[in-house]
Amino acid sequence: MRAGMAVFWQYWYWYPLVPFLSLSFEPTMVMALNSDLAMPKTTFRSNAPPSLYAYPEPLKEEEEQEKKTLEKAVLSITAKQKARDLKKEKRKNKAKKEEVETMGQMLKSSTTEATQSDQTKDKEGAEETITGAEAKVPEKEKTFEILQNPSRVTLNQRKSVRWEDTRYQPVRKNNDGKLYGIIVVQDSSPDQPQELVETKRLDDRGVHGNEPTPPKPFKYLGP
């Protein structure tokens, strides 16, 4: 890995050295291939919670709407009218306060009886909510995850990935003994039919979709 990066830095002298940069890359996936270089249906076990190495959630941009306030011109006539309206409202509020005080004294006796009945109802409702909360217990997250072939495996996740398939066994493990990258496997029961992973073929039309057909051959006679 270090040798590939060291050779790559000499590309300024000879540009064909640029592909040596690929030697310093490390794969972040695991893929099992059989003798025909096809992907058999097999699984890997990751002894870690699924949320530990899951994809991060996309960021949500909060759109802040700026509200522009416009100042309105106030005339002197409208200001006088507003002052009159305020005086009228003050008089009305005084009358309402007196009515509220008299009504409040009359309602005190009736509210005491209502509060006692409400307290008993609140106690019964609290007991029901406690029983409902006890019934809704959050589910515990699994301590492992089953990965299909092929799967994404990060650098930190390599230490927790294990091989558990009894039919397919890796021909040669990596130097560090971990499962990552492309692994060639050997079928211990070749007489049985194999289930392969279905691959989707790329569209022949290219990235831009339907493109116009090229023109028929012709001879250019010039201007």
C-alpha cells in the first residue's frame, strides 16, 4: 500500500505511474466469487448492532423564511380615533371586571364540588396511562446483522465480520485474517445446484439514454 503511493507521487516525471495510486486503496465491501467468477448466494455475520455501521441519515436543511415588515404611515386623524377607542375599551373592561367578580363568588361553591370529582377521575386516568406505558416496551436492537453477498463493509466493521457458511469456504484468506474485498470460495458440495445472485445488466444506450442513430455514410465534397 505504501509502495503504491510512493510510486504514484512520481507521476510528475512519468504520467503512466498514475494507476499505481489504486494500490493504496482499500475495499469497503465483501464479495464472494466461485470458480466461474459468479456470485453465489451466501451470507456473512456481522457481530455488531446494525445501527453502528449503518449509513448516516441525510441532513435536512431547514428553510428559514424571512418575513419583511413594512412600516405603515399613520395619520393624525387615525391617532385621535384610536385614543377614543382606547378610552371606550377601558370603560367596558371595568364593567366586565365587576361582573366577573360577582360571578366568581357564586361559582366558588360549585367549583369545589367539581374539583373533588375531577381529582378522582384524574387518578383513574393516571393508573390507565401507567399500565399502557408498561405495555409499550421499546424493542431492543439486535447485537448482530446478517449480510448478503455482496455487502458493504467499512474498515472498522472488518473486525466483526465472520464466515459461517458451511457449503462455501474461502480458498485463501487475507493476510490479516479478516473478511473483506473479493474472496474466491470453494464449493464443498458441487453436485448440488447453485443459487447465484442475479445481476442487472447495464443499459446499452449509455448514460444519456436514447441517443439518435448515427447518419448513413456519405462523401464530403467540400464547399
